Amino acid sequence: MPKDTTGARIANQWDEAQASSMSEPEKLLYRSNLLGSDKRVTNYGGGNTSAKVMQPDPLTGEDREVLWVKGSGGDIGSIEMSGFSTLYMDKLRALKDKYRGVDFEDEMVGYLPHCTFNLNARAASIDTPLHAYVPHTHVDHVHPDAVIAIAASENSKELTQEIYGDEIGWLPWKKPGYELGLWLEDFCQKNPDAKGVVLESHGLFTWADDAQECYELTLRIINRAIEWFEEKTQDVAVFGGVAHPTLPADTRREVAARLMPAIRGMISEDSHKVGHFDDQDTVLDFVCAKGMAPLAALGTSCPDHFLRTKIRPLVVDFDPANPDTDATLDKLRGMIEDYRADYAAYYARCKHDNSPAMRDPNAVVYLVPGVGMFTFAKDKATARISAEFYVNAINVMRNSDAVSTYQGLPEQEAFDIEYWLLEEAKLQRMPKPKSMAGRVAIVTGGAGGIGAATAQRYLSEGACVMLADIDADALADTCKALAGRYSADVVRTVEMNVTSEAAVAQAYADMAVEFGGVDIVVSNAGIASSAKIEDTTLALWDKNMSILSTGYFLVSREAFKLLKQQGIGGAIVFVASKNGLAASPGAAAYCTAKAAEIHLARCLALEGAPDGIRVNVVNPDAVLRGSKIWSGEWLDQRASTYGTDKDGLEEMYRQRSLLKRSVLPEDIAEACYFLASEASAKSTGNIINVDAGNPQSFTR
């Protein structure tokens, strides 16, 4: 049964009973998933695992030795069997005859497909030779914070010897690739009793001839490092001691809500970014410490770290002892421009004749004393993962700085990894971003039929969505369904009454912290009422005006504030109604409020145009399916008005339309997508009727 450990130790989760019936490839998968389940063992996408397995050749039936190894771009925590590359070991060994030396090692990647076993389509990674040439059946390569802290110390070789003796060896920094694979083979041949090696500024390799033994060895080596650091650092001030106070949690979010949209606007001129806020204790210890700025300037060490976080973060000039967010906002553009200039100078110093063009020079990581860390990337998952990587880097710097002198990778080595031609080729193979990648949307009435369908349409095109609704239960159900389909990273919720100034303002502040800002606003919250004019009470009139007119005003007003702060334009879409253009009997309050919506949109289109804020309207009609306003009294009232019953109402609406077709929530969502997308980039102040055709609502 699984064993456990205490404290900060990595738990042994191997279940012998479960593993006993597994094949060797299945044990490899099991081991990989266990190792990848703990970020202290390896970060997302970092490290790789392998096993050498005897399998029958598909053509000859003869047993052949096959290397199973994590394929390019995979993550051992979530990998499935299809994520492993499989290669003939005899062919991998034969590659040595093709090797022309370290100056030509990159060309060896092109030979790996010729070694493929069983026509496996999973591309082999650059680390394949590192596993192939270790003369043991099972190999783990991981990036544990505790071991990288050793590897990133100035005297890492001596520390490795002190902690592990001859059980674990040490190799100096070498960029991953074919040459490093040969180094590992040479080390194993010269040190047959060693069970692994620490790679300077990189990570840990361990090996064994049994899957469980390899897994448990990896944990033991990591836990030994954790124990050693606990012993050595228990009386050491973290990062040199505290320099700044930590602001209260609510204040930290308030500062983040103001700074993040401003940063997002400044760095999204060429491509929209999504933000992530992290103020966990590990981050706060670092951003409030005396040693934060000099350590941050050194950059990260492990290649996986700086590929995700750039060579170094931007430290925001903010004093939590005398918090002045306005003053920081005034200085922010200068900070960002200085970072870009510094990055451009780094590129100019280090580039080669064949280096790829300079990429986005903006920082990924922003450290704010007393507040926390912001990360920005092309999508929410990447922004979150980048934050996780920098937390790993913080853990490394903490331990290394406490027992030695922390060192980042030399600048040229860092550049050669960041602008590696093989890495560039991988980037070029990435699929084209979806049409709303990097965009952030809020949908009011997000738990209703039209709101949920619109949110789903945006999510399907790569956007992040904040669902706002007054119905907490329906909101939770809708969020669960959409997050299950598109991931929890990209969906957030806020319980919001659109008639409350405070609630609307708080919703935008929450969205700024969760995603960094907003690009698309869909005002869709609504009610419906039906009554003859003499039966329309003042309360009913006011309720319609409050939700359908004032509510749309409040949501738009806060949107304008945030969109103007970002300075990158945006799109507002009002979901009004055919009734805003065409009078309807027995619904004066509803029709008048919807008409007010439409005219408000026209006014906002005029005001927003100079700032690139487009405002347009979608007019639905008779969207019965999935719509909450068609439940209860409204349905009964409209059926009574037209002298039919509930079952006959949808057919009546269909037959009265010019096209004789039902209008569905997905139809409205498609119009909302069009008006928020680049396909309508030159449209503002417009109305799209999605009503299957009604002459009374023709706009001209």
C-alpha cells in the first residue's frame, strides 16, 4: 500500500498491488504521473522519464530493445501512453556514427524520426539521447526545487559531494542535447556505482533497473536535499531578512486590480495578454525581502524556468510602507520601457548571425513589494504556469542563497537556450492562435440561455470569460459545465446585481485581478414583464427601467473606465430585443426599457470611438429554449396575450416570422461573437436583428 512521509518530504505514493499487474510501459506511465503530481519534484512540462523495454518487432516478430521516453512538449504529470515516443535502441546507438561533434549536435534531432519504433507519431524530444545512453533500464530526469538549489549554487559540485557522497555525481553546465547524452554515458561508465547525477544549473538524473526502485530512489534523493536544507537554514533569515511590510489581503487585491489592467494595456499593443495574480506566502516572502531585487536581477537558472519566465522579472517600484498606487501608475510606462530597452540590449549583445528575430521584449513576471506577483502571457494557462515556474525559481533562490551564493545561468548561455533554433522550430510548429486568444470577456446574465451560449462561443475561440449573474446556483452550474469543457483556467464567476453600483465595480475589480482586465462586455442581464398599461404598477415600471436601462448604464460605465485605462480598445455588445424597435401590446415597460438600451448603445458608440471602443446591439426575438425570462409569469402572460397556450407559443412565434424559423440561444451567441470579433472591427453603433425576420423591427 502507499507509504507516506511527514513534513515537507515528498510522499511515496507507489502502490505495489496496483503496479503488480502493469506492463513495463504502464509502470513508466504510472511512475511519471506520480512524479509529476508534485510541483516540488518537477514543474509543468519539465523533466522527462524513460524505460527500456523488450518488445517484438512489428515486422519480424523478433524481440527488440525499445526506448520509451516522454515525447516533445509533454508533461509527466498528465501524460498518457500516447505521450511517449518509442525508438529502437540499436538505431539510437548507431547514431553515434553520424555525430560530427558538438558544433553540429542540433542536426542529430533530425535523425531521431529514423529511429522510431512501430510508426509512433509522437515526436521525440531533444532529451532523448540523455535517456538512451544511460546504461540502465529506468531513468528519471526531474527539476526538484531542492536539488536545483544545489545545482544553482556557486559551489554546487562541493555541495553535491557533501550531501550525497559518491552515490550522486555532478556534471558542469551543458545545454541539453546530443553532447550531454554522451557526457552522461561517459559518467556512468566511469562511475558504475553512482545512482544519479546533478547537472549544474539544470536538474537531477537518477536511474535504476526496476521501475519502483527508480521512483523511490528519485524521491529519496530529493528528500535528502530537503532534509539537508532544513538542517542548514533553520536559523538563517530568508532572503536576507524583511525589507517591506506585507499589505493586508484585501489591499493587495485592490492594488493588483489597479496595476494589472495598466500593465496589460502597455504590453498588449501587438498581441493581447492575459494576467495572473499570485500572493501566496512564498511569493510574499520574496517580494518583501531585502535580497529580492539583487536576486531577481540575476535571473533564473534552470532552462525550463527562464523559458517560461524570461531571463529576469520586472520589479515594480512600489513602496508598501507608503502605498501610493497613483504614483506607481504614473511611473509604470517608464519601468516597462526601461525593461524593453534592457531586453533589446541583451538580445543585441548575445545574438548570432542566424538567431531568430527578437521576440516580445516585455516582461512575463512583475514583482510588486508588499503585494505579490503578476504574470502575463498569451493565455491564462500559460500565465498561471509561468507563475508556478517563478515560484519554483523563488524556492531555488531561497535555499541556494541561504547556504552559498546563488548564480543564474551566464547571459550568453541563457540566450542560446531562449533563442535556440530547435526551440524556434517548435514555436513555428505551434497551431495558429484562435480568433479570441488573449481576450477577456464579461457576460452579464451569464447563467441564462443566451448568456451561457455566448460565453461558450467566446471560450471556443480562446477567450477567458467572467460569468456574472444574480442567480448563484445557476451561476455555479453554468461555470461547472463550461470549466469542464474548456478548463477551470478560463472561466470565473461573480454574483452580481447589475443595479448595484458597488457590485458592478467589484465585478470589474475581480476580473482585473483574475485575468488582468477586460476586452469584451456583453450586457445581457434581463427580465421580462407583460401587463396592460392600466395594470402596470410603478414598481413594475421601475423594475424594468432599473435592470434593463440603469443596469446596462452601470455595466457600461465601469467598462469604459477599465477599457480606457488599458488603452487597447474593446467591444461592448448589448443584448436588447426586437421589442426595442417594434412596439408590442401589453408590454410597455419592457419595450420602453429595451428602447432605452438601444439608444444608450448609440450614445456610447459616439463616446467610445476615439478610444477604439465599439458598441453594438443584438436584437433577439422569441428565444424560448433555455431562456430564464421565458419561465414563469412571462410565458403565461405572453401566451395569454396571443390567445394560445405554452406549447403553442413557440410555433406561433415561428410562424409569424418571415423565415418561419425558431431563434435559439446559439443564434444570438453567434451575433455576439461577430460583434466582438475582428470580423466586425470597423462596425460600431450598429444593430443586428436575430429574430427570423420581422418587418416592424427593420432598422431602415
